[in-house]
Amino acid sequence: MITPAAIQDTGGEFSTEASQQKQIPITDINLELLKKLGTDQKASQLPPETAGLFGKPAPYKLGPGDVLQIVVWDHPELAAALGQPPTNSRPSDAMPGFLIDETGDIQFPYAGTMHVVGKTVSQIQRELNQRLSKVYQKPEVTVRVASFRNATVYVDGEVRTPGTQSLNDVPMSLTNAIGLGGGFTTTADRSRVDLIRNGTTYRLNIDDLVKRGRNPGDIYLQPGDTVRVNAREDSGVYVMGEVNKPATVLPLRNGSLTLSQAISDGGSFDSNTASGQQLFVIRNSTSESPQIYHLDATSPVAMLLANQFELQPKDIVYVGQGGLVRFNRVLNLLLPAINAAVTGVVVSK
């Protein structure tokens, strides 16, 4: 790639008329570039924040709205505290037991008020045993959750049955949540699954994790998490210029789409107007530092190169008519962020 410092405005078809110009280098797609891009991809590691999502599940911690069932064996007088469900109870009603109130407390005979929110069942059982030991000799206490009503997660997007799912004492993994949501739809993008936790969004590529030997089932959800499965159309590649289906938006296929597939899905070159020498890929077009790649499709190895060049979401594939000056004019329309910052654009190769 020729650096901007090495590029000079030579006039003619290689420049636009402007007094102040921002130079954008064009990189040829060749075997050396493909090797570099492939090496960079293989060498890339999972971001630390993504790697931190993996781990062993934590035990369920109680919250307001949960209902406890507490049994003190050989003391039937305490069983009356549990009560009985009403005959006209609805499925959404709480099970009989000790409801954790909005302050996180329960009241149990001879144990008084106990703050239980944020604790596990085993912790509550030990505390109850200690308190009742002051009244009963060696009490045997059993504590279980009769109704899980506090912790939920939300699954949205391209799943068959989106909605809220309740967490319980069986840890729920990312794959469990998607499965309970009916699984991926046919339009789901498995490479763009968002996990939103405490205001932070983690972008997960399910297929890439599997290729790396990381099991998405080892990502366990926490109360309040939101899982959103994006649609493939939201991360499409744009095909423009002299193709038989111009202005086509092509969805990535689970995060993967090659340059040759994009040209094929765009209807291939228009035989009457297209110049095979002017095939471009514009990347990061809305940023201050776009990248532009060029491929001479008339080259004998062009198909091999196009088959191995992986596109990224929001890439623009452009097939030109002929001279590079025409591409310059199109580029001025495609890069609004640059046009706002400078008067003109120089594209050199």
C-alpha cells in the first residue's frame, strides 16, 4: 500500500479539483494481503471482557418476591406457619410459604426477622438452625425455594418465542436461554448475539466461539441480563455500481461473506458497462479513516483472491465503469464524514 506521504496530486483522472485535499490510499487485494489478514484474524484473541463472561455458574441468590418453604422436623406446630394455597389460586400466585418482602426480609416463629436477600438457601438454612437452637434442642431444618419469582432474563430479537424467562436454582446458560426462546429463526445472525449486562453490551459471535474451542454454554446468565439476537439484514454488505442488481444489500451468512459471493449475489458484472479492472471494497466508510481495497477482476488469479477475501458488515462493494476518475466522484458521495472535513479527495494507487 502506498502511504499518503508518497502520494502526490498529478492531476488528470487521478484527482479531483480542490485546493485542500485528503489523500486516501488504495490497497491491492493480492496473496500477500490475504495472508496478512488471515494471520491477523488467527492471532486475534478474545477480548478480555468477553473472556470474562465464561466461568462456573454461581448458586442462586434469593431476592424479593421469592417464596421459601421451611420445615423444622418433629415440630408440627411450626408447619402451620406455611399456610395452604387458596382454592381459587391462579398459576401466577405465590406458592404457600414465606414470602421475601420488598425489604428482603422474612419472619419465622422463634427466629424473628431475618434478612435473606442476596443469600443462598444453604446460608439461610445454617442461620435458621443457629437461631432455633436457642429454643429447640438440635433442630433439624430444611429450606427450599417454593417459588422463584424474583430473577428474570429477557431474550429478544431473532428467536421464535422472545420474552421473559425466570431464573431458578438450575443455572441458565446463554444457549439454554436461546433454546427456551425457541431457538434461532431463519433470519438470525449467529455472529451478532448481544448480551446486555449492567448497561454494557457484549457482542458475541457464536460460530467463532465454537471454532476457537469455547463453548457458548459456559456463559451463564445473571438476573437482569438481556440477550438480543440480531438479524442478518442489520449487518449487510452493499453492492453498488455496474452490476446486474445494483443497490443490493446482502446479509452476511453467520458472519461470513466473500467478495466473490457478493458479486455473484449482486447479479455479477453488467457485461455492457462494467470494467473488470475497477472492483473496489470500501470499508469504514463513515469514519475519518476509511480503507479502500482494489481488485483487478480481469487477472487470472482474481477468482482465487475474491474467494478468499472476507467482507465485513457495512462494507461497500463497488464496480466501476472505467477510469478511476469516475470512482473518485462516487467516493465523494460515499464518504460524507470526509467530505465534511475537507474540500476534496485524492484517491491514488
